[in-house]
Amino acid sequence: MEKKKFIPVCEPTLIGNESKYVNDCLKTNWISSAGKYIELFENGFAKYCNTKYGIAVCNGTVSLHLALEAYGLGPQDEVIVSDFTMIASINSIIYTGAKPVLVDADAETWCINPDLIEEKITKRTKAIMPIHIYGHPCDMDKINKLAKKHNLIVIEDAAESHGALYKGKKTGSLSNAASFSYYSNKIIVCGEGGMVVTNDKNAAEKMRLLRNHAFTKNRFTHEEVGFNYRMTNIQAAIGLAQLENIDKLVRMRINNAHLYNKLLKNVKGITMPPCKEWAKNVYWMYGILLDKDFGISSDMLRKELLKEGIDTRSFFVPLHKQPVFHKKFKKYKNFPEVNGSYPISENLGKNGLYLPSTSSLPKEDIVYITDTIKRIKEKAEKR
Ligand SMILES: *Cc1c(COP(=O)(O)O)cnc(C)c1O
């Protein structure tokens, strides 16, 4: 019997100098967090984002945490964040002791609704964390205007938006500091990895200090509590090789999305991913939203697709529905209020799913996936 096709939801696309650079690390013995690839990757990626400084770290969660720490976020503060995001965004706030304050998503961008932010600002609000969901930028002018008015810091979580543009400007360059992830499903990868990019020299210096145990010039003397958030030369070697191909990798993601859009255009009950006129969406994940007209639920469609060898994921579970935030833990006094109403986020969480989104996904696979979706829908209609 022929082996059944299996299309994973996402795989890294390693098409350049990855193994050459990694082997160079091994051959030269530079396998820890010193070595030439780290600086090359930091400088290269910061430049790509149109920012001055890049601070590489071991993943995209600690990069968020490091940025928040560098700006002094702590237990007296509140940070505004979208209810619709991956758990790492909010956990990084919780680690600092600050309290996350949830805002509903925008139906048109799936990112934070900027028009709902101001009503959540209090005397304790110190920062806003916009997250460019699935590769679509947030409406940053509105967010930055509010931040200016209320004297707030803005930290972008750009883990999903390498290369995305807001009014022609790169995500990552639109706030005080921005955090990226290079986890293996992101648009460029290091295996595990993250980076903060910023134009703020003081913050950059502080982050370099904190990421490395806060070592001072007098080695083994410390003036503050640091972390070991360092990236290894091997991670950076992979990252640099990926960066050399970043334009190509971003373009592949976008082309895949355009093909999906074309093939799904006439299927009733599917909302395709957003792309506002001021945005360049890089479609980190190709997400679709189902409604009643589709005939079956998102969970059911996912089950049927899996039977045909097509792996998918549901959209994020809204933060206000996360069981963890409905519990009490002695050590956490800063969980968000979860009793509010977040209808857009809830709809996304319930009815959204994303389809295979590997950059190098073959066209035939996209045709197979969309044909299968149409077949499943037709079968459901006949029942
Ligand atoms: C992937 C991701 C992160 C965390 O990245 P890791 O490198 O896995 O720690 C943070 N925020 C968002 C929105 C993400 O998608």
C-alpha cells in the first residue's frame, strides 16, 4: 500500500549556509555564547529591522522578559496586552510582577483593538505590548499616539512578523523595543532563539548586562539580579544563514498565502486572513476563520483534515479563558482580570484554524489541501 501523505503544519526551511556555519562553530570550538556569529546575526537582523541594536537571546519568551526588565517593569505596574495571543506574551509580563490588562482583539486585523485601549489605562499603566498576530501588523499609529499621550512604553511582540510592514515601516522598528522569536516554526529560525531590537542605547546596554548574569567589569561582582538568557554561537550560525535568505523566505510565505486565498476565495463560510491597506502581512501562519455558512465546526474540519494527512492548529485560546488564570497560586498576585467580555477574541479562538504554512510548501500541497477542504464541506452538506 502506498504510504499516506502527511503534511505537517510547519517545518523550518533550511536552504542556505546553515550547515556550513554550524560546522564552522564545531571546527573552531566556538559553541557557547561567544563567537563571531552572534554579533553578525545581531547586527544583520537589527539592520534588517531598521533599528540600531540587536540583543540576541535564547528564545522569544525571554527576549520579551528582558525588554520589560530593561524598562523597569515591576509589581507596581500594569501592561496592556491583547486577549488574543500566544501564552508567552502574557507570561513575560507575569514574570516581572507587573499585572497584564486584557483588551479585546480587532475583527479586522486579529490584533489588539486600539480603540479599546484608552479605557483600560490607569495610573499604574506603564506599557502597551502590541502583538502582530500571525504576521499582520497592529495599527501602530493609534497605539503610539496613546502611548505618547499617557507617557507609556511600547514593546512590540514581533515573534510572528519578521519582515511585515506597517505603512512601509518594518515591524520591530515601531516602538521602544521589539522582541522576535526564531523558534523552528517562525519565519526565520535558530532552532530556539530570540532577539530584542531597539534604537534605545541605554535599554540595549541594560539588556546586554541583564542577559549575561549582570557581570560587571570586576568579574564575579554583581550590582543587580541578572539572567542567563544568552544565545549560543551555533544558534546564531543558523540564524545568520537564515537571515541571508530572509527576503526569499518571507516572499515564499506570502506567495503561499496568495495561492491559498485564490483557491479558497469562493468557498462560503471562510474568512481569509486580514490584510489592511496600510499593511504588508507576511502570513507567518495562514489562518482562516469559519462561520455558520461553512457547515461544520473548526474542530470538525481539523479532524477531517487530519484523516487526510493534513496537520493544522486551532487558533490561540483567548487569555481570559486560560484555566491557569482562573486559579489561585500563592506565588502569583498579578494575574489578569478575566471576567470581562472579549467577543472578537472569543470568536477567533473558537472558529479559527491555521493550515500548513511551511515556507517551502509545494504548490501541489496547497492545491491538495484546498481541494480536501472543499470535499469535506461538500460531504458535510450532503449529510
Ligand atoms: C512564538 C511566540 C513567542 C515565543 O517565542 P519562543 O521563542 O517560542 O519562546 C512569543 N510571542 C508570540 C506571539 C509567539 O508567537
